[in-house]
Amino acid sequence: MSIFSNFLKLFKYDSIADSSKTFNIETALNNNWDKVDNFAKDVSQEMEQKADKSKTESLDENDFIAVANNTDFNTLTTPGVYTWLNASTFVNVPTNIPIFGKMKVSDVIKNNTSCLQEIIGYDSSTKKNVKISRAKMNDSGYSWGEWVTEATIDKIDNLF
């Protein structure tokens, strides 16, 4: 009896069952090549879809969420990009929070209460751009982690 490969189920001659006198081009070659071609087509389409999703997209002012005065940053857990023009009234913010800046909030784990906050902006005390972040693992008693300054550099280009 003929055998087939495990993954693509390609026809493989069994020398005992098929004997060396029988060679069916349709079964042995054409069907196999059709299976390989269809598999390659499916992989190619899947890769194109993934590439489309990963292309860099630019954000405009409609994509940002304005942060109101007196906002407690512990409450900003919905994924999105937040922006502000005056950080002086905010609560639970890093000591070196940029007066104006942006913050990206991301889910750490989908459908979980864990999140990551990442801030970029200009730190007027150091006269440099800064990137600061912290995380909260979940709502079952865990508090926010400490704010960590990840970078203080002269120029920050489109981090989000």
C-alpha cells in the first residue's frame, strides 16, 4: 500500500506495494506538486496579511485621548495614546513627568486588568526628552510598580 507524508500528505511510493513497474504520474507527481503549490500559496497569503497588519501607521490628533486636569494616572488603564499640555495638576505621576507629553497604555495580557504605561516627553528640569514607564499586574491587590526612567536623551523620534 502506498504511503503519504505526514504534513502535506504527499504521495510516496512504497516499493513493495507499488512495485517498480507501476508509476502513475498523476498520483506521484502532479497531485504532489498541486499540494505543495497550494500550501505555498496559503503561506504566502498569510504572510501578506501579517505584513499588512505590521506596517507602520502614523497617528494624527484624532487618535490621541486628551488627559483632563486633576487626572489620577492610576485610572488610565484603557489601552490608547494619551496626551496633555500641562501635567502640573495630575496625581500619581512620576516626579520628572514632562509638562507636556504623551503616554501609551497597553494591555500586558489581553482581557486582563494588567497594563503598561509608557510616557515620552520633554523634561524641563534636565532639558532633555525622557521615556518613563511602569506596570500594574492586575486588580487583585497588586499596586502599580514604581515609575522607571528608561531613557533621557536629546532626541526621541516617534516611539508610538
